[in-house]
Amino acid sequence: MRNDVTTPAHLYRNARVFTSDRRPWAEALVVVGDRLAHVGDEATAARVAGPDALVHDLGGATVLPASSTATRTWSAPARRRSR
């Protein structure tokens, strides 16, 4: 994991980010290294990302959460059955 000061932040803006939280939609997210640093409004995301962030305009695209954990969880029983 690289989350040091040499790793640039990536600001993804102009998006519809689904959060499944009490505020289910956000406008932007910030990624630093392999970590999600912020999800929320664009102004706050820009402050969190900093002036040297790499900015990616998503053009209003929808962003949904994903997890590779589900793949590992479901594949383990399948491997046991195939033996």
C-alpha cells in the first residue's frame, strides 16, 4: 500500500457516486494510493485531494461500490465441492 506524500491523489468529480449511506448519493470521490480518502461533495473532495491532484471528470457517470471479497467468499465453497 502506498499512501505517502509522493502518491498523487486522484479526484473523480462530476459523478453520481452511490454510497448506500444515509445520504445515498455523492458528487465526487478521492483516491490516494490504494485507499478511498473521501466521498462527498465536490468542494470538500477538492480540498481533501489538494492542488496537485489528478482530476478525472466522469461526465455524470454513476459509480457503484464493488468488492473483490465476495468473489473469494463464493469461490472457496466451489473449490471444496470440485475436489
